[in-house]
Amino acid sequence: MAMTIVEAGRPITGGVDTHRDVHVAAALDPLGGLLGVESFEATPIGYRSLVSWLSSFGNLTRVGVEGTGAYGAGLARFLRRVGVEVIEVDRPNRQARRHQGKSDGADAVEAARAVLSGRASGVAKTRDGQVEAIRTLLVAKRSARDARIRALNQIRHLSFTGPDELRARLKGLSSAAVAAKAARLRARRGDPVVFATTVSLATLGRRVLALDDETTRIDELLGELVATTAPNLLEIYGVGVDTAAVLLVTAGDNPERLRSEAAFAHLCGVSPVPASSGKVQRNRLNRGGDRQANQALWRIVMTRMSFDPRTRAYVDRRTKEGRSKREVIRILKRYVVREVYRQLPRA
């Protein structure tokens, strides 16, 4: 059997298509030649085997990983611990997929080619510090908020369609009051509809109150983490704990991966996109980027447009110049990004 001569010093680029139980890796030489494709278990032992296999072809320098924020999170952390640069690969090359078909091996090869060609160049988030802790709390808070809204809507619906005696007791109350009132209801045997509706309302009311307690606890923890991670961020006009938390999560635990303020603006979806044609020279809204960060910037801008005299004067001046409200908001978002970027923590 012929033996392959391995140049120990040559740089090797890896690519990984990640899944819940198995990761598929591909290795490329400096010229883009395919050296091999192999599967590994998505466990710490599998990660070590994957790195050993890639390193057997030469000097492993970079690895493109799909899903660094999902199935590939554990592998990305392991690669960084052993000194390998992790490049985030968003999606497979669609043109190559049309020609070659879909397979895990082909996706791994395309991930490696995206890194080698420079098509994918963004360093992945480390997800190993206080910002990752903030992200996990935001997940729980959004879940609690959505569940609270659903429970309140169900209370309203049951009070509208339920027996008249219950409807009268809950009529005209605010959201907080109706939940507290419903939680105090006591069901008594008798009419089955009244009994079942009372049980349901009391259950939903107690659920809303419990979710309020959860949210209060999460807000306390978020406030502590944000104040410790980026204290100056909260001093920016219009930036509260929630918006600061979202923007920190967008930047990640290693914001130095963002090479410039413009890169952060692009990541937030507020960098102007050229849309010129012929004699018409203009920019349009950027509909890409992190939409949660974009929404956080929108909330900051809306706060300033409502309460900040300088911003209101700026909006009036730009409007008189012929700018639309949408264009003014886009420009203001870009200005806010500049302020936020300066306050991001640095390694």
C-alpha cells in the first residue's frame, strides 16, 4: 500500500460540519487540495481525536466551524483552548451545493474552502465569559416574557367567555391586577363550568406571578453582570440594562474580533448599503446583521427622539433638508453604534 508523505511544517486548514452527535471534519493543504474527510463524536474525546487527525497532516492553523453558537459551541471552545484559531462559517456555498449535492462531508470541505479563500474570515465568539452568562439569562428572560404574555392573553380570553360572575370580577383590571386577582380566586364545587374556569384562571394567575418573580431575579443578575462587564455602556443616553445586554451579546466575550467600528455597525445591520444606479447615488437600509442588536439600537434612538433635545433638534434639521424619517433613524443608529463601540470591553 502506498504511503503518503506528510510535510510536518505545512499549514493545514480544517473545516467542520457540526451536528448534535457527530461532527464531520475535512482537511485542506495550502493549495486547497483535499487531504481527507473523517467523522468524530461530539464529545471531549471526539474533539481531541478530531484535532489529532487534522494535525497529522501538518501544522493546524485555522478551522472553519459551522454553528459555533449551536452544535459547534463545545468544539469551538476546545479548539481555542488548544491554540487553534476558530473561524465562523455561516452557511455552505449554495452554488457548490447545487452542483455537488448535499452531504456532511461536502459541507465540511466547503467550510474549509471558505476559510482558505477568505470568504469566511470572522473570528468566532469565545462564549466563555461574562457575556455568555448574560446571553443565557436573556434566553430565560425572553422565555418568561413570552410565557407571561400568553398566560395573560389566556386569562383575558377566559374572563371574556366565562360565566358572568367571573367576568364581572375581572372586568376593567390592568394586566398586573388581573393576574393577581385571578391568582386569588378559589374554586368551589358546583357548576362544572364555573369550577373549571375558576381553577384555570387561578392557575394562570399564579403562573403570571411566578414569571414576574423569575423576571425580577433575572433582571437583578443582568444588572450586576452588565455593570461589571461594561459599566460605561450604561452611561450612554438611552441605554438601559436590557439594551446594553443585547449589544454586549452581539459583540461577544472577545469584542477584539471586531476589527473596527464599521465592522460592528455591519454586524448590527446599520451600515449603509450602496444602492446606486446610473445617475442616482444613494444608500439603502441594511436588512442583514443581528436583528436583536438592530432592535436595541432602534429603542435607543426612539428614546432619544422623544426626550433628548439635541436629537430632536437634529431630526428637525435633517427633515427640513429633505431626509425621510427612516433615513434619519438609520443615521442615528449609526451614531449610536459609534458611541457603543467605544465602550465595549477590551481584552
